[in-house]
Amino acid sequence: MKETTAEVEAALSEERKWFHSWKLWLLTIIVVFLITAVCLPIYRFRRQSQIVRSLESEQVQFESSFFFPRKVSDAISAWNDASDWKLPNPTAPDGVVCQSHHVSRETFERLAALNLSVFYGEAIEFAEEDLEYFLARSSNLRFVFLWDSDELSQACLARIHRDYPELELQADGQAFPGVYLANEPGGVTFYIGKSDFSLFSSGELLTEMNGEPLTTYHQVKRAVQALKPGEQLRFTVKGTDGVVREEIYTAPAPVAGP
């Protein structure tokens, strides 16, 4: 009988040890989870802040949004509006504006670490493979706008449209003096021009130049820059009403000095 009681007590002791061990492991898991949930966002925020400061010194500008999820940020803002006790509601970079310089692979690498949603490049130079590297590592990116910047090859554009079907990629630039065109499927669209430029109207699509299909405003820009005074280019234009016509552009004579 004594042996049986001893065996039961030993079994109970082992069970208590297991129970305490199980509780300890559960507590450890909870603590690790809480530390990770708190520390990782703080580390990411500090890392993003360092990258932003380093890039701002290189004339890169950022547009910011709240760091926390929208509902959390809205709740914090509402609390801060109603209370004298203010809670921190930090902002993080959401969009970037790069202007008038070469954007290197190293810059694209730092930008990719910020998980941006908007990239705006104005008069920038870059390598296609560096831009594609940036796109591949920016899962949150939704919009890329290139203004008067380097031209993307048709092969590169095809890869981007294939690999990132939800990404909106827009390329605009000056093609004629004081006249701006935007790349569109099937041609280029006229959207901004001098008041005395009457060949095209806003929204009209230029589909061909001298009988060759147009895919980018850079084609028009190069052709116009190569013209001598009096030389012409013939454009096929599809109006907003769907009517197709032809227009002739004649390179103007240089303006005489005083």
C-alpha cells in the first residue's frame, strides 16, 4: 500500500512539474511575442527615419503618412484633439520625390527599405535594372510617375506590366517646345501646350509620326530636336470624338536677336 501511495505521489509530482513547465513555456512565448510586437515596429521606424535623413541631405523629398495603421492613427488623433494628454502619433514616409539628378542603385536600395507607395521622378537619370530592382522590393508601391526623365525600353515596360499589373506607371515630358505629351497605350496624349500651339487639343492621341507607330513621347522629342528650321513631321491624330486626321508640324525658324 505504501509503495502504491509513493508511486501516486511520484506521478503527481511529475505532473506538477510538467504543468509548471508548460505554464513557463507559455509565459515565455507570450513575453517574446509582446517584445517582438513592440520592438520590431520601433526598430523599423528608427531605421526608416535614418534612411530619410540620409536621403534628404541628397535633395530627395518625402511625403509622409501616419506610421500606425489608419484606424489606430485616427483613434490617436481623436484622443489628442479631445484630451490635454497627447499620445505620440508618428509619421513615416509614404511617397518620394527625386529631382534633377542621377538615381543610383544604392539610392534605390535605400528607398526600397522604406516600403513606399508613390515614386515621383522629375528630370532624373537611372538604369532600367536599378528601377526594376526597386520595384521588385517595394511590395507597397502603387504609383510611379516619371516626368521628363530617362526613357524605358519597350522590353522593360513589358516586364513591368507583366510582373506588376496593379502598378500605375506614367511617363510624361516635353516633346515640342513648351508642349507636353504623356505615354498612353496606343500612342501619346497631348495634355499641356502653349496657347499658340494649335495642332492638337487636350486629350487627343497621337498614334503615328511619319507613318511609324508612337509608343513614347521620347520618340517625338528626339525627332523634333533633330529638325532644322522649315523641316516637317507628319502626325496621325485621333481626336476625343474618335475621328482620325493628320497634322503637319513645321520646325520654326530661330528667333532673331535684338
